[in-house]
Amino acid sequence: MKILLNQQQLEAGVENLADEIKGIYGHQPLTIIGIMTGSVVLLADLIRKLEMPLRVGVVQTSSYRGTERGPLTINSELMLDITDRDVLLIDDIFDTGHTLKEVIQLMKSLGPASLRSAVLLKKSGRQEVHLVPDFVAFDIPDEFVVGYGLDFNDEYRNLPYLACLETADLETSQYPA
Ligand code: 5GP
Ligand code: MG
């Protein structure tokens, strides 16, 4: 496994993200929706750097089986009301962009006052949709990454750093697909 972003780099990136978000919303109340499960670590770190009145919710999506994309599923039973609220969607990584595009469409149908999106990572040269997240902490090369919330078959989410998964790692995985 090759480390792409270490703990200090991730911490600094999330700090910058929080500063940009504060720059836009100031002290206005904000509703943050984390796209699970990949954004779980980012969500926990980011919300503790924000000081405005904050509500936090999640939606569950899934599209990967191992390193292969599968059909996207969204569990849309959002447990909090976002009508007329300023909403910020949080995701781990913007890859093809289909996940964020579909979640945005779903959220828009619930009538938020405003809707923006923030991602930790944006993979270069992969986008298939006309959409750019409002906030991006890091641009990364087109490699399959794990750690800091991102998984391979639900493994590695707990790594405190971000790493590229190499062929040898796939062969030794405890949890084969
Ligand atoms: P998209 O719909 O933009 O293609 O993919 C977004 C979702 O796919 C992300 O939220 C993430 O869960 C997953 N994904 C995309 N690229 C990677 C990657 O390199 N590593 C991991 N672990 N997940 C990824
Ligand atoms: Mg995801």
C-alpha cells in the first residue's frame, strides 16, 4: 500500500475546507448531509471545525463491489427536514460524479433554500457529469484509494491516512469479494 496523503496533510486539507465553508456561510445555520459510508471520517472531523448552528444527517449510497463500479443505490429516507434550509452535502470522493449528481437531484426535490457540495477528494480525468463540487480539499490521480473512510469491500475505512491500493493488497485482503 502506498501512502498518498498522511494524517497531517488530511488534517490541513479538512481545516482549509472548514475555512472555505465558514467563508461562505458565516454564522448562518447550516444542515450538513453526509453521504455514507465513505464520508464518515470526513464528516466527524469537519463538523468539529465548524462553529455555526449545525444540523447533521446522512444518506446511505453504495456503488462499488471491490474496485468495480456496480449499480448505484440510494437509501433516501432522510431523517431530518431540509425544506427551506441551507444544505451542504459531504462526500468522500468525486469520481465519475454520478453519486453526487443523483443525491443532488434527490435533495433538490425536498426544497432546500440552498444546496452546495463538498468533497475530500476529486479524481482527475474521471468525471462523466456536468457538475463540479463547490468545495474540494484535494485533487488526486486516477488510482483506487482507501483509508480515512474509504473502503475496499468494507475494509480499510479506519486507516488514519489515505493510501493507494496495490495489486498485492487485493490478493492478501481478509475479505475477498
Ligand atoms: P462516483 O459516483 O463519483 O463515480 O463515485 C463516488 C463514490 O464511489 C464515492 O462516494 C466512493 O464511495 C466510491 N469511490 C470512487 N472512487 C473510489 C476510490 O478510489 N476508492 C474507494 N474506496 N471508493 C471510491
Ligand atoms: Mg461514497
